[in-house]
Amino acid sequence: MRRRVVALLLMLPFVIVILVAVRVELAARRPAASGTAKAIVMLGARVMPSGHASPALQYRAEKAAELYLQGRAPLIVFSGGSARGLPSEASVARDLAVKAGVPESACIVEDSSHSTHENAVLSLPLLKERGVDEVLLVSDGYHLLRGQAQFERQGIKTLPVSSGRVLAPTDWLVQTVREALALLRHPWLLT
């Protein structure tokens, strides 16, 4: 009996990670928000060593531009800082959106953040000074649950929209478990 209890206790962390990963996946599979908002916020992703957008950043920038060009919001906030002397995630994404037809005057760059929490905290003043309290939030599907929770903790209502990027099964598993672990480090985001 004691061995069973010990075995169950050892399995408990894995069960918790699986349960949170299921929640991440369910959020990722929700249909994209269909409404309009006062702004779009695109969460950053890695810039490649060449200075070009990673696939995640490219998809996110393209989705933000698509939403803008559909008339879903009059403004895009590109959020994401820089690392290792590379251009910021926000500036690379903005350049992609401008090439897709978004006017520079509709683009705001928040290029100091280095985490999802900082994306929300550092975007907040940019949104508030423009009277924005509701946004279309663009990121990869697996990242939307955490991104939405961070922005809503700052008082910004979010309408989540997935970038539409489809991952290979192994990448999907890694990213989903990674998100589950990130959420477990900050369990108040799950409430």
C-alpha cells in the first residue's frame, strides 16, 4: 500500500502538467475572435541570428497585418524586445506589416519587453494613452492562454486570435508542455 501511495505521489506532477497542457491546447483550438477592437497587439517571437523573423514572428506579423487590412482595428502595437544585438522583435514585425500594406502611422513599437508579462506591462501605457481597453491579441495558438491572462491582469480585455501557424507534432508537444510549465510557474494566471 505504501509503495502505491509513493508511486501516485511521484506521478502527481506529471498529471498536473498534463492537465494544464490540455487547458493550453483547448485555448489554442478556440475559434479566433471575430469582432473588432480599438487595437491589435502582436506578441513578439524570436528574431533569427541573420536579423530576419523566425517563422513564429513572421506568422504573427502577417496575421496582425491581415486583421488591420480587414478593418478589424485601426492600430497595431508590435511588442517584443531585442537580444544579442539583433533588431527588436517588434521592429522586425512592424517592417513585415508595412511591407504587407499597413501604413507606418498605424504601427506602434514596444521594443523593451523580454517576456509575456513584460509585453502586457509595457504595452499598457501605449494602449491607455490612446484610450484602448480592448485588443485583438495575436500570437501562436499555444501562447494565447498565457498572453490573454497577462493582458487581462493589466485590465485590458483581449480577443485572442491565433497566428495560424501549424507546428509539426514534436514541436507542438514541446511548445504545449513548455506553456504548461510556464503557467505552472505563475498559477494565478490559470484563475
